[in-house]
Amino acid sequence: MRAKRENFTFQSKAYRTNRNSPSTNTVNYQEALDWLYATQTFGIKLGLEGPTRLLREFLAFPSHRTKVIHVAGTNGKGSTCAMIDALGQGLALRSGLFTSPHLIDYRERVRVNGLEITKEKTANLLTELRELVADWEHHPTFFELTLALGMRHFRDLDCDLIVLETGMGGRLDATTAIPADVCVLTPISLDHTKWLGSTLDEIAREKAAIAIKGKPILSSPQDPEAEKAIRQITNQTQAPLTFVKSPLLGYSLSLSGEHQKQNAALACEAIVAAGLHLSFDVVQHALQHIQWPGRFEKVNETLILDAAHNPHAAEALVKTWRTEFPKKKADIIFGSVEDKSTDAVLSKLSEIAKEFHFVPVNSHRGLAPESHAVEVKSVVHSDLTSALDATIGRPTLLTGSLFLLGEAKALLSKNKFRTTSQ
């Protein structure tokens, strides 16, 4: 059954005409991006007052007719968002997808029906944003500006559905400034402890705080400590909570791994909770053709890319490798950044490692490759190219950081790579 778009579109034709008009001071794409990247010096700011003001003054809040699904968690957020987005498109909805970080190109973060925002539109909106905040005492961050850009783009294109991935945490993440119709929690584990807390209970409370009174919130199966915290927070918020504990079975998924079946079940339930209806054909077509880079991504017959950056993700990766390559050990190209549980990740990956190839990560937070210690045979490389050359023709797994994956994909496709801290 196809959803009717007219139930969700908004009517302000005058708004669309006026807001699509490019600024008279529009700069080129590269100049606009340079300005945005320079805002990283403002660091990470958690709080909703700034993002709320920015979204309001930039006319970026969604229409009340638009369905918004907000996704938080530690692992599987990107995959789950991509699945929700694909299901929405399968229902003939115009679907906006906001994710972070990007792998290669900044514009990956903002898509409508799978198409990245154009360079021209990005430059125009960044120019407007620059003019808007020029005199603000508290300058918006890189992430807040990107969110405002994405939300305005979605509104300009009359999106019926918007899928939002949190940047970090939930309670004070900029995305939480946007009212959601459905909230979603993927598996929660220790990550970003500097910002979110040092225990699973603290982190789960931060992420569960995206809950909204009277609005459904769905969760993947969680560790008992996290589940207890989620139940307490959603009870206080008076948000109806459902744990989606059974994986989606009977469908062919393009994304590898048993954990993706759980993500798929969560995505389907999110669509239903938003008041939409799914058929077998819509679900099958959407999930069979979905592509999400860096999630057990098969570059060729011997090279796999996966963004396992914490112990929980590494455990899922090891299980998937054993399923896909049951009799083979991997040459593992690995690079990581600070504030990650690197030792625990390496310990888990050692179960499938034939040899480690440690490389630097193109980030100011990158760990020195010689700082890693494992019991398995290992080699330190001066750069990623050297490691890729050394493993040609052998079963190889490249993992450890999204920044490393972005560099690898850019290198393999001969594209320019530009990293961010947000």
C-alpha cells in the first residue's frame, strides 16, 4: 500500500519561492566550505538553545505535515537511518536523510531520495548562514550549521519524511531541537565517554533523553544496564516505549551481518510507528537494494571496509567475517583516533587476524600507529597506500575509524578527501 504524499506536504508556495532565491553575495562552493570548516575551531557545544535559534531564524524547522524520525544510539545508527530512508522512498515519499560524519564528500550528510545536495545549493545556503550568524555573540558550531543547512534543504524540497541521525548523545545533541514523531534507539555501548559519561547507565540516559512525551520511542535489544536506564527515562518523559527484540527474517538484505537484520526490524517498526504502512514487496525491494558505505563494504573479492570503532561494533564485525569467510583469517589494516577503546577493539579483532597492518589516521585526533600493541604479528606502515599495497590479493579487512575508511575510499576512487572533527 502506498502512502499518499498529499497527507504530509506543506502549502507555503510563497515560502518556497522566496527561500530558494540565491543570495546576491553567493560565493563559490569551495570558499563556502572553507568558511564552514573554519568553524571547527569553535569545537563541540552540547545544548539546544543555540540550534533552536539557528533553525528558527534560518526558517529550517520542518512543516507540521512532515514526518520526522530521530535516531540515536552507539552502533548501527547510520545503517538504521539508511534503511528507514529506503523504506520511505519505497512508499513513494520524498525522504530527507541527515547523517554524520561523511566519508569523502561533505554533501554525503544531506540527501533527498538518495541524491546528495548539490554544490550550488550548498554554497548558497552556507552563504546565507554566514550572513545570518556574522554578528552572533555565540557562533554556531560546524555541526549546528550543517544541521540547519540540511533542514532548510529538506524544507525547500517539501520532504514528506525526514530521518535524523544524532551527532553525539541525544539529550543535548543539536538534532534534538527538532520535534520528532518517532524516536529510535540502536544498541548503546561505551563511546564518547568524555562527553556522555563513563558508565553505560549515564550514556544510555543521555541517548534515551531524545524521548518526547506522548511520542513512540523504539529500541533495539540493550544491555540490562542500558535497558533499565532507558525504561526509567522514557517513563519519566511519558513516552511509550517498545523494545524491538526480534530480527527481521524472511527477507534478503544487501547489508551483511546478523546485526543488520535487527537494524532492519527496528527500521520497519519506526516506519509503522510513524503511521505508515509497509507491504512485503516494499520492504524486500528497499532492503535488498540499500547501499551504505563502510558497513562490511566489499570493495572487491579480497578487500572489506568496516567502521568498527568500539568493542560492540568489533564483536559484530568478527561475527560477520566468520560468516562470510568461515575458513579464512584476515590481514587487518587498522587505524584509530583518541577517546576510543582501542585496546578492547584490537583484542576482539585479534580473533580473526592473521596479521595487523597499523597505519596513521588523517585526523588531528589520530593515534600513532606504533602505539598499538597486539599479540598477533603486526607491521607499522607510514601511510595507508603502503598497507594496501602490502595486502593486495589477500583477504583484507580495513577498519578502526570512519576517518580511515573515508581516506581509503577516496584513495581507491582517486577522489579528494577532507576530514572533519564533527
